[in-house]
Amino acid sequence: MFYRPEEGHGLPHNPFNAIVTPRPIGWISTRGALGDNLAPYSFFNAVAYLPPQVMFASTSTKEDRGDTKDSVAQLRESGVFCVNIVEEAMRDAMNATSGPWQAGQDEFELAGIEKAECRTIDCPRVAAAPAALECKVVQVVQLPGAANFVTFGEVTGVHMRDDCLVNGRFDVTRFRPLSRLGYRDYATVTEVFELKRPGD
């Protein structure tokens, strides 16, 4: 099968977001004039080492937030956000925060998630997350399309749960990272292997 996106695919569901998989989930927490917010984004990744930087993309709108959603609206106000890493054990809580809740709804409270304060920015974080990246906004880029915004952030603080550190390494096998596969499908990392690069 081949299709041109502008002509449509003719399938019951859009295959695009199921093709680029698995995708890590950035559980983005923000603080703004209306309070604290927490929402998952699967268009998320790390993009640079020095200084460490990450990105996430928001691709739809809410009537009560104009041209975007709560996370982007609030980081525009504050200039900061936090990326919380999602483990399998938190999948139901993460899913609960993905709803189209009214602006000002605290998803930490809605999903029963313990909140902690970040250290380098004025922002909440998921206290029990395996890791959390405190970020200051570097740039918000609007892509083609009415509601497509990519936020780049520089990491200013890193939290790692003590049980995830093994022999000086952050060990993802200790918490089974959750990833997005598209549609309503998710997966967990259950097998890890090592490859040496040429020249190592």
C-alpha cells in the first residue's frame, strides 16, 4: 500500500503514529496562573548532550486554551517545564492525566499522584517517577498546521530514583519504561541487550 497524506489513506484509523514506534512518553508537568498541570506526550525525545536538551510536540487544541493545550499554554507563561519518565506501574495514572480536562484541573489530584517540587525551576514533578528532567524553555517552534508546536528545553536539573541506580548506571530494567505504539497500543521494555559500536 502507498498513500499521499494529503489525499488520505482510506483506512479506519490513521496509520502514521503507529509507524514511528516505539516512542518514549514525556509526562510533562507545568505550573501556570491556573495552577498545576500534568499530561503525557508521545512525540517526545532527547535531542542534545551538551547542554542536555529535550523536545516534545503538542498537536491539538482545547477550546479553553486557544491555539494549543494546557502544557504549552502554561510553559509560555512560566518559561519552564518538567519531563517525568513513565514506568509501567504508572500506566493507569498516566492514562488518567491524558483526558481533555478543563484548564485549571490539577491532574496530580485527579489521578492521585504524589507531587514534589522541582529544585531549579518553579514547577511540580511526579514524586515517584523513575526520573524527572527539570527544563527551562529554549524555544517554542510552530510547525505547519494550526496547532503543531514543538517545545525545546534545556535540562537544568535531573532527579533519579535511588533504586534505579545500579553500579553507577541508570538501569531501565529496574522500572520497565512505558512506550507508545500508536492507536491505543503501548509496550514495556522487558529485554535489554548491549551492542558495542565500531571503534569502542
